[in-house]
Amino acid sequence: MKLVFPDSDRPQVLLDARAYRIGSAPDADVVLGADGVEPLHCELHAGAHGVQLRVPGGIPVRVNDRPVEGLIALRTGDTLGLGAARIRLLDAAAEGAHAAAARKAEVADRDATMVRPVLPKFVLRGLSGNHFGRTFPLQTSLTLGRADDAGLRIPLESISRLHARLTPAGDDVLVEDLGSANGTWLNGKRITRAQAVHGDEIRVDTQRFQLVEPGRPLRATGEGAPASARWPWLVALLLAVACAAYWWLR
């Protein structure tokens, strides 16, 4: 158990298993200089079974704002009034455990609320020019253009100030041309507004980019490859089937 002093900056007193004399006398175990405190105002007896308060006859002591006298048992949280002084009895072990739990909760809350980067579903990978090999995350709408305030600045005269805009939308990305002079292209086809998916090639004038989902492999054929890469294989397959059918029917 321990004594704390709510009305002063006096340090707390940890109670051992013994008697404590409380009063204004210099030789008291707990010296109080507040008005109305007698040289030996009362005694506290701390032991294995708790803390007891002994009040000499005729000396005013209050416990939780009620006058007391004689020998009474105190409980954790009780407040003693001795003249103008106040003393509160607290459980030191419980307070320590509470403080440790509070520190642990504070650390957990700090960790839980720590700002962590959110991995984007899509990134734009440069395939040409100064942006070759670089990647640009698509967290929200990304504007491509020559202007200084463009999200992805391409400082070329052939690129319009605000050339195109890419906006993630679920499993694909909305590609919009913003009225550029030299056009926006998706897999070799000029577009005004179209949906792009993983592996598609996006071109603004001569600057080429590829839309990629991080962690998802790119394949030369099939799903995830640009249409410009898929069509030659499809044409070759159709030609092979036509030739086989011709020789079979002869």
C-alpha cells in the first residue's frame, strides 16, 4: 500500500509492515505542516491483513469526509482528512499493474495507429524515354502531362500540358484522354476513354507505359499481355488451323 497527497507535491510514501506516526512533530514518520495538524494526529498500522487507522481521543480525523475515532480498518481508495491536509490510501501493486497495462495499451495503440503505406493495386511502369524502368503507383487519379502540376510530368513539347488521366476503378483502370493534340493510345489503338487491365500498354504520343499489378506475373501470351502482343499469336493459330483443314479436305 502507499500514501499519496493530492493537495501537495509531496512524494508518495510506500508502506511497509509497521506502524506510522502522522503529525506535525519533526520526529513523526509522516510529517504534515498543514493547518490544524496536531504533533501526533493519528497512527497507521500496516500489515499482512491491510491498514488500520488509530485516532487518539479528541483529535478530529475524517475518512471519506466522515468523522472517525478509535481504531478502524481502511480500504484502498479511502481519503483521510487531517486538519487542512488530505491523504489518500492506494494499493501500490494495483497501481503499478494499472500503469504497466496503460503503458502496454499506449504502445499497442501507437502501433495500431501508426501510418503505414498502403500498397497500390496498380503501378505504371515506364517502357521508353526518361521514364524507362521506373514505376509510378496509382493510389488515386494520376494525370500525365507537360504541366508542372501534372502527377506524372513528361517535359516534352509533343505532350500536352494535361495529356491524359488514369483512375483506378476496382479491377481495372479508367484511361481518359484530356483533349491532347497527339493522342492517348491503349494497346496500339487511339482512345478517348477506355478501361485498361494488368499488362496493357498505355501510350501518350511516343511515351510508352505498362499497367502492372504488383506481384502478378506478366505473360507473353494470354491474360495479362497487351492486345498488341496477343494478336500475332492468334493470327498464326488461325492460319495453322486453316491450313490443316485445307489439306485434310483435299
